[in-house]
Amino acid sequence: MKLFTFKGGVHPSDNKVQTENEAIQIFDAPKMVNIALLQHIGAPLNPMVKPGERVLKGQKIADSQAFMSAPVHSPVSGVVKKIEFLPFPSSGKVNTVIIENDGLEEMAELETIKDWANASKEDLLAMVREKGIVGVGGACFPTHIKLNPPKDMTIDTLVVNGAECEPYLNADNRLMLEDPASIIEGIKIVMHILGIKSAKIGIENNKPDAIASMIKTIEKLEGTDGIEVCALKTQYPQGGEKQLIAAIMGREVPSAALPAKVGVVVQNTATCALVYEGIVNGMPLIEKVVTISGKAIKKPMNLKVRIGTMFRDILDYAEIERESVDKLVSGGPMMGMAQPSEDVPVVKGTSGLLALTTDETNPCKAKNCILCGKCVTVCPMGLEPLMYAKLAKFNQWEEMGTYKLMDCISCGSCSYICPANRPLTEAINIGKAKLRAMPRK
């Protein structure tokens, strides 16, 4: 089978062996859940419930009239105890609904569209939004918006991201092994919404069992014409949208443009499965699979957890050795976010929870840039990371923008490869925040 890839990138140690053969376990719903009201790219949500009110599992508890938004739902039945601003994995505090689980698992009435093949695009998109589905690969972009590209852009292909290129993570891998049918059925629904006949599933070749599982499922199910699996070379960040499109389709997405510009929509495998669960089974996005790993974890595992479960509860279950932890990361080690506390909840974008020791973080003092150019060589976007670090040092934020800073996908390849241990990704992310905060001219 031909291996697809892109220009640039790095190949860090996979560290997937710890959990790649660990079947998904179901983590019991906790006594309390903290549902953050900002779990998507876009506007914060407004609570639809009040303290003292009883809610049902699957009930919508917050929404917004803003265009860029997706509602959240209760993952348990129980009573709303408080609504207050609390710590959040993406830093800072957000408004949070705290629900006490009554253990009854009483379900709200769930709407479905069983006969989706005869449903209108508008009805299906409305249902995707109503179920609170966002891209769970990490970006958390509202899925109903992504599946409704501008009318002047013609889409011909759905690219499905099964790369899971970040080290340690195996949530998508296990889903492709354990429930491939939900993914394929979701792909069929997404193709129907987009009005296209071609879908290509990209999976890195370090997951041969997942590749075989998906191919077998496509052959077994009806209505899968036009769906094919593309084996990808194991190369980080193979799972980036623009990298996937370049590797599989041979198309280059222009600077500052969306994939729809070149006729492609990209969706994560788990997101496709959620589309199926939401439309056919009526289940909103209230739980997800999270990989728990790192050398400070005694029992690495893949857990299906309710949204709003606290990190501390999960880490206790996995038997964390807290005295060994150098850094706690939500997500993968390359693009994830270090956490100052365990007292934050799982959100829709939580893909992993890593308790890393100093052996894994390898903390080293930064040295002066030696102008080796390695960061330029590995940048998958063809940028110049060394210039960003130099300009950030002198607070030249606007100048950073002239070097196409906003095209950077913050993959961390430059920091990984730098022999001088320069904090390149940190400088880039600060620069992005500064540019976003500047008034538009």
C-alpha cells in the first residue's frame, strides 16, 4: 500500500505502546460533574438551568444565539448545585454548571433522525448543532458550521483524520478497533450532508490493526462506495488539516484559507462517530474516550468518561504517583496544555491526560540560537520559527505578523528539533495572542 505524507515534520518517540492494546474502559459517572460553558471555538454559552433545578441525562443545559457556538448537555441526571466561574483546562476560569449526580441515569427525551438518507441537509445540520457536536480531535470547531461551507466553494472530498499523530494518545486508535462501524456510518451521514461521493480516511502506518479494521468494515457495510483508507507515513504532525490534505490529496491550502477553498472538508474519526450517535441514536456529546498515560501513571489506560469529570478522579483511578510528576498535560505532549492543577474538568476537546516525569519532559536550559536552520527545515507550514523567537524577544509583535505568524499551527516541531532548547512554540503562541488582541486596522 502506498504511504502518503507531507513535507517537513518530525518523528518523536511514539510512546503509544503503553495503551495501544488497552481496550476502552467505562469510567463510572462521578458524584459531581463540572460542565464548563465554553467547550468550543466561539462565544460562551448562557445557562438554561438554575441552582436547585433537577436535570436529566442528555438534557441541554446551556446554549447561545451566537453563530459560532454549540450547546452543552448534562452527562448525568441530578440536581444543579451551583453555577460559578471555575478553573478550565485551557487556562483561566469560565462559567461552570455544577451538577450532583443522583445515580438514576434518567434520560431526557432524545430526538433522532433514523432515516437520515432521506432527510434534508438543513435538518441534519440543525440536529448536529442541537447535539453539541464539535471537533473532538482538539480544535473544538462547531461541526455544523464546518459541514456547511460557503456556497461559492465546491466540496468534492471528505478527508477523515485517523492519524492520531501525537505521541502517547490512543483514543482514536482504540475507537477504530472497537467501534469502526459507528465511524463509517458517521462518514456516510457527513458525505450525505456535504452532497459528495468521496471520502478518504488517513491512518498512520504505526496503526496496522486500525487500518485493517477500517478496511474490513468498509467492505462489510452497505453504502460505502467512495470511502477508502489511505495509509500515512508516521510523521508528526500528520494529523494537521493542511498536512493531511497535502499528503492525501496533493492539494495546498492557501495561506489564511480554509480547506474548503481546495474542495475538502476534514473531520476527525471520533467526530464522525459522534455524528452517527447524535443523529441515529439521539445521543448528545456527553462523554468521550481519553488516553491516560505517562511514566507517573501506574495503570495507563483508555477511558470513556463523562464530560465534566474532574482530572483528579481519573488520575486516582489510574493510580498516579504524584511525587514523580514533573508536568501534567491535557492532550498530547506536543500540542497539549500543561495544567497547574488536577481540579479541572474533562471537556469536549480532552483527548489525553499525561502525567509526565522529568525523564519524559527532559527539562533543559535554553541556550543562544546557533542558526542551524533545523526549525525551518521541519516546519510543516514552511515558516521561519527562529525569526518569531527573535522578534518576540524584543516585543516586535506586529513584525511577527509579516512573517505569516497566524499560519503557524503550533505543532511544536520547531521546539522539539531545536538543539539549543529555544522556547520557540511559547514565543509563537504569545505572539499570536498579542496579534489577536490588537485592534484591526
